[in-house]
Amino acid sequence: MSTSVFPGASEARRIIAVRALRGFADGLVSVLLAGYLLRLGFSTVQVGVLVAGTLLGSAALTIAVGVTAHRFDRRRLLLLACVLMLCTGLGFVLATSFWPLLVIAVVGTLNPSSGDVSVFLPTEQAALADATALAQRTQLFARYNVAGNVAAALGALASALPALVAGGLGLPLVDAERAGFAVYAAVAVVSALVYRGLASTSEAASAHGEVAPSRARPLRHSRANVLRLAALFSLDSFGGGFVVQAMLVLWLHQRFALSVEAAGMIFFVAGLASALAQLASPALAGRFGLVETMVGTHLPANVLLIVAGVAPNASVAVAALLGRAALSQMDVPPRQAYVMAIVPPAERAAAASLTNVPRSLAAAIPPLFTGVMLSHSTFGWPLVCAGGVKLLYDVLLLVQERGRSVEL
């Protein structure tokens, strides 16, 4: 499908472009983060606390934006999010002590995973849902996610550059890694320039024959559906919190002595696999249904996660992680399309927020446990825990939502 065949194509292209920019920045810093913090002198437990702080902060901001987005101009919200991203990057460049970094982690936009868990998400998803019809929406969300995942894979690959630069110029590695956070800040500036070309919310609403921002109560009509889905997604995200990318890098290093450069290459390949696999999601959703596609691809991915956790050597663990990567994100486009389909347009931003917030809120606590686990053992207990919890989510999702599946 060409982006030129639906209303709002120009808006969608800008949103997808920024998603790619942000994906590169997230992929870069998520691989660098754990090693950088260890080189600053922090313990594995402190690294877990900082990672948890980034997730908790993202959750609070995403909720705040999601439940109030219908009252404010969409372009202004996204520009303010870019300013916050800029401040976060600069904060990690300048601060080296634990408590200042914890404050920045909580109030900022830093993402310890290659996926998109950010204040940008509810506004962007609502805008994309407004840009096209239901039948095309899964495909549009697939392009949105693929752009972010491919860029995140390139960012993970670029995480090897600081070590090369440090070795070539004789710089301390920690200083070279700090430059990665400067890149993160620079991406925020470029993203803001792209978003300046978006139409205001009132202009977009007029173009689509819709109502401009109002002060109506969010989720007035779809509260029960959204809260039900939020509870389910919370369980999935709680499991995922044990294996956010920053902590997986740490586990691979401790368990198999893999370097940051090697981890970057692994997550580059994993990111590409995740991205390309999502291109098949629209066809599967059209053939089997949204919920069935979500569960049918997600469940085997979680089995492979457990396999990686109990793997006897690096080769088996990496192979399982790559297999998991090829399947684990195929549920994302149908999940996003499903949420947008069961709520009215005016409530989409709030629904996107309250169903995506679990990806950071419920995932914020497990990194603390992961840090403690890795301080006592290098066995893959975090991966086993993650896989078990996420398998339970798959079963519950199929049981509770299968009858409500949206026909495409």
C-alpha cells in the first residue's frame, strides 16, 4: 500500500520518520547503557534501579499525556516531548553520580529497551489511527513498527563505534560511550524539526471531518474494554521487564563473557529479524484474526526465551534469542490495530496510553529483581521467569479476547 492513497499520508510519513530516528537513538543507548553505568562505578543492583527508574518515569509521563491528549494540540505535545528527550540526553552526558542520574532517568525519556516505550507513543498512535481506515490500519502500524525496529537494529550495531573510537584515539571507553547520549540528544533536535511540519490537531480534525480537541472525560465509552486490555498487557509487560535489552546485554556479558560489541551485533540481527517479521503481520491478521495472530506468534517466542535462559553455551542462547526476536514483535501491529478498533476516535490517545503504559509501568519492577539475580548467579533465571509469565499472558489473552476479535 502506498502512503499516498489515504488521507493524512503526509502526517503518517512524518510520524514514521521520527519513529525511525527515535528507534536508532533507543537502540544505541539501550546497548550502551548497562556497560556505561558499570564503568561509572555502579553495581548491578544500582544499574537495575536506574533501568527501573527509566521505565517508571516513562509510565507516568505516558499516562499523563494519554489521558489529557484529547484536550491539547497534537503537534505541541510532540514538540514538548522532543524537548524532554533533548534534556534527557544532555543530562546523561553531564551527570555521573547515581542520584542525579536516577532523577534524570525517572523524569526523562530514556528507553532501556529497543522497543518504543515513551511519551511520544499515545499521541503518535492516535494520529496514525486517524490517518487511515480500519482495513489498512494494521499495515500502517506494521510500517510504523518496522521503521522503528530497523532503525533500532542499526542503533544497536552503532553501539560498537565507541569502543572503536576509544581504541583508535586512545580515549577512555567511558568517555566514548558518553558520546552516545549526545547523539540521543541530537536526535531529539532533528525529530522536533520534522514534527514542526505536522498539522495542528484542529487542522487535522477539519481535514478528516472530525471534532477538534475537547475537554470531555477520557474513556467515557470504552473504559471497561481498555482496562481489561490494560490488565492483560500489564502481565505481558511484567514478564518482559525481566529481559529489557539493557539487562540482556549485562546477562550475556556475565554468563558468556560477550562484549558490548558482540552484543550490539546480536541485537542488530535481532532487531532486523523483529522488523522484517512484522511485515507478515497484516496478512496473518487478515487470514486468522487479530487476537489469533497475536497469540500464535507470541507463544512460541516465549518458549524460545526459556530455552535461551537454560542454554548450556552462547551459541544455543544466541540462536534462541534470535529465533525469539523473529517472532516476539509480530503481535505488535495487530495489537495496536485491535486497541484502536474497539474505541471511538476521540478516546484513541487515552486508550493507546493506558494499554501501552503497562509496557513501562509493569516492566519497571522486574529489572530490580534481574539486577539482584545477576549479582548472585549468572544462570538465566531472568529469562526463565520472563518466558513463564509471558506464556501465562498468551493463554489468558486467547481465552478472554478471542470472541471479541475484530474482523478485517
